[in-house]
Amino acid sequence: MATELHSTVLSPETMVREFKKSGVTHVVTLPDSETNYLYEMMIREPSLTIVPVAREGETVAIAAGLIIGGKTPVCLIQNTGMFESGDSIRGIAIDVGLPIVMVVGYRGYDRHGDTPDTAAYFTEPYLHMWGIKFYLVENDADGSRISTAFEMARQTNKPVGVLIGDEYHGFNRPASR
């Protein structure tokens, strides 16, 4: 059962492992019920500091300050929060040239193309508009793309996106699993 589960969803264990592998020190996020299990795991991980925000639009600016301070942050947001972050993405991440990785919940995504939710419909065009490269992560087998995104961000000094196409379905499990 566990192998079957991990072949169809993205587990929080995979995300935390990839964050650690990439040297992430801070997770800038707006905690929500969708990512509760991931949030609980990150809090217990001593190498990660959670930086909660009031609005997802603040994440890029806070991540920029952490980078300037010598830290390695990741922005953990939804696609709608990424839309809200547009001015910071443009004025800070792109214009200043900062290697900010945005892990974005791809709300409304359907791998078959049936995306009646406009949040999903506009996500990829939005990233293309800003010239931001991105990786789609749908399950544990795709998890290494998170580390690849960090490598690309460091090499280019540009923001890079990681779209979580699973919409965190594997995250709503009890911690006793």
C-alpha cells in the first residue's frame, strides 16, 4: 500500500528530503489546512525554520531578505498567492536577480487538461510571461525536480518555479503513518 501511495502522490517526506538536500534553511509560507502534515514535518525538522506570513504576496520579499542575509529560503505558496506576488517577483526576484525557488500549489490542475479553475488556467502562462522556468512535480518519482530547481536558480540567479500538480493530496494523513 505504501509503495502504491507514493507512486501516485507527492509525500511530505519527499519534499522535506529535497529541501534538506538543497540546503534550505527557511520556508516562507502561509500555513493552511491543505499542507498541515507537511507543516508539522517541517516544524519538527531542526534544519528548517518556518517563516509564517500574513499574505502569500509577502513571501518573495521576505525570501529576498533571507538570501541577502546568507540563508537559503523557499517560498511555499499557492498559484493564487504567486499571482499576488507579481510585483515582488518582477521588482525583486527578476530585476535584482535572486535565486528564489517558489514551490507553488497548482490549484485546479488536471493532468488531462480539464482546468475549469482559472487559477490553473493562468498558472503556466503567468510563469512564461515573467520568463520563469518551472518544473512540474506530481508524485514522489518527480521529487528530484525540486533539487533541480534549486540548482537552476543558483546557476542563473533567477527565480524558478516548482508546480505541485498533486495539490498536496498525499499530505492529508495522520502523522502516525
